[in-house]
Amino acid sequence: RGEGGMGGRFATSTTSRKRERHRMLKLDQISIVLYQTRYAANIGAVARAMKNMGLSDLVVVAPRKDDPKEAAVMAVFAVDLYDQRRVFTSLDEALAPYEIVIGTTSARRAAGKGEIVLQQPWYPRELARTLQERSDAPRIALLFGAEHHGLPNRVLERCDALITIPTAQDAPVLNLAQSVMLCAYEFFLAAGEALPIDRVMPRATHGEMEALSQEVEGLLRRIDFLCQKKPRRLLALLRRIARRAELTPREVRVLRAFTRKINGFIDASPYFTRSR
């Protein structure tokens, strides 16, 4: 991608990419800018979405309604973020400090459909990753329009890049807070703020597995389950099953406790006289 304002503003040299390969986008570079929002509740909902994703700078431009009580109902735990919002009457004044302004639009509007053809939009994930590669730290404004019609073309034409959120064709419209949340989520990931999920579980040692195998074998002998011609074949099969399960130390301890409990019932039962 690279039409219109997206070329030079987002280009990074090969040298810069190599030098800053591990650089992370910082969330404090990003502001959420709402233009001509109609409902105060939506501003509150946006504040909540921002706080969920680690963003803190909310800018509100020429809101149609901005009632703190109405906004607080939707902001919930993000009332402090809403209270710290910056309010402007002029969009030019609000956007003046930013190096990069990113407008949000639907894919249909970006394609033109009889109107002026705008620059090709990015998906939020693509643009967040592209910005992650920059060697500088530009101030970024994510600009969202009014609930019913979004940003007008005269504003979209002046943006450095456009974002569109892919949706199902039969239900393409997202509400304002949903749009902010989805964009903020991608920037949250690009900024490396998500804690890694440790999917590697510790495996039981060979010694732990052998101790379990011996206890299971002893139990099976007590209940005459191994009274057959080739008991070693069955024991080998059980070992293979246990290895495939990749048991953790805790799981081995639970299974050993299970076998000991059964042995206790056997000891107390008059029906089992065979010794361990």
C-alpha cells in the first residue's frame, strides 16, 4: 500500500529498519480525536475503550452534546480519562501538533462510489505494524467522525492515511466505541503492551513418570488386570499413552494420589486379599 499521503510520511529507509528492528510503538504517541460526536454517552464509551487498551489522550472537537453525567454512565472506570479530555471548537487547532493524522472511513466511501476517490485505506493491523517500523516517534492522531455519517470527505482528503475496519457485508456499520476499540487494540499489540501467554507447561521428569508407572502397575496387579500372557505389552502401551499426554509434575502427583486412594479402598475391602 502507498497511495496519496501514505508514501513519504510512512517510508523508512532500509538502514533505519535494520537499526531500529526491535523498536516498539509507544502508546503515549497516540491520541484519539472525536469530531462532531452527537452523543455524550459515546464519548464516555470511547474513554472506556481507550483505557482498556492503554490509551490516555482523548481529544473532543466540536461535540454536538457533551454531558458529563451521560458520559459517566458509559465511561464506568474511565471517568478520570473522560474528565481529562481536551475540547476544541476547531479541528485545525486540534490536529495542529500532530505529525501523522489517520482518518477512519468505510471501505465503500474510500472507493469513491461517485464521489471523489480517496487514497487507499489500510487495515488497522497493517498500519500499526508499519508505524512500528519507524525510527522516530511521531505524534499520531486517530481521527473518528460523527456516529451517523463519519468524517466528511473534506477532512478525509487532508489525512495522512486512512483506516478501514473489515466487517461482514450484510452488517458493515460499527458504532463509535467499537471502532475505537478495534483500532486501539491493534496499536496496543503493536506497542508490545500485551503480556505474553506462557503456553509451555513444565513436563514431568523421567523419574516422576517411572514412579507413576510403578504405582499404576502395582495397582493393576492387585486387581488382577495384568493376569494375562503378556502383561509387559500392556504396561508398555500405558507408558506410551502417558508419554503422549506430556504430563506435568502436578498431573503426575494427582494420578499417584488417585492410585494410592484406590489402594486404600482395596486394603479396607474384604473382597481383596492379594497383597501389594
